[in-house]
Amino acid sequence: MRKSFLLALIVLLPGLHAQEQSTPPPGDPNVFSMFLDYHDHLQQEITRLRNVGDTPGANNLESAWQARLHLSSAAFAAISATHLALAASLVVHQSEATAYINRAMANHEGLDLARMRSFETRRISTIQQTVASLKATLSPEDRQSLFSFIENEFRLSVRKAPIK
């Protein structure tokens, strides 16, 4: 089971088996997905602070994040909504891939690499559609600020590392 999972992981995450750590290329949809996850963690912290009665702390964190990205409140809300929609779609893709892997392993069958790649292709396509949808939702100023941050500061902090 573990061996099949590792094989699936290698197929589903191309580039992770690179020789050295590297920065993802500009426009990598995985970076956008990681940014949405990062934003969601910040949003959860803001919500947690509000729930424990620290409204000033929540407002300060939210304002600081918006200021760092040079975003409007509307853009901040749109990013949160976008994350929820993408996360729901990716759960469906992941469950289909997991079900396929589990069936193959239960039947002692090898994994069809073309099918595994098709799961990854669909996942990337979903992320790219989400990027396009968010871009269409944001004002030109918010769009420029957000994607400049993602492609520069955020992307440059991401490292692809080899699997050993």
C-alpha cells in the first residue's frame, strides 16, 4: 500500500523528484493554490480571534494582511470565497484519485500512469479556472496587487525539494 501511494505521489506531483531545491516557475498554478491555503490559515486565525472576543486583534491582523497585499476589503473577501470553492473542488478530485488508487491496490493491480496524470491534469485545470475566475472578480488594482504579490514575494518563498 505504501509503495503504491508513494508512486502515486511522485506521479501526481511532478518536479518534486528534482535534484535540488528550486523555486517554482512563474505562473505555476500550485503556487496560487498554496497562497489560497496560506490566506485561509490567516482567515481562520482572524475568525478565531473574533470568536474569543479579541476583535481589535482580529481587525489588526486583517488590516495588516490587506495593507501588505495592497488589497481592498472586497478583494480580501473574494479571496476567502475563492479558497472555499477551490478547496471543495480539489476534495472531489482527490477523492476520485484516492478511490482509484485504493481499488487498484485492493485488486493487486498496477496503477495506470496515464490515468494518474489525468487526475493531475484535471486538478491543475481546476486551479487555472479558479485563477481566471478570481481575476475576473477583482478590480484592476486589486488584481495587479494580488498577483504581483503571489508571483514575486510568495512564489519566491516556495521551494520544491527532492523526495529522498
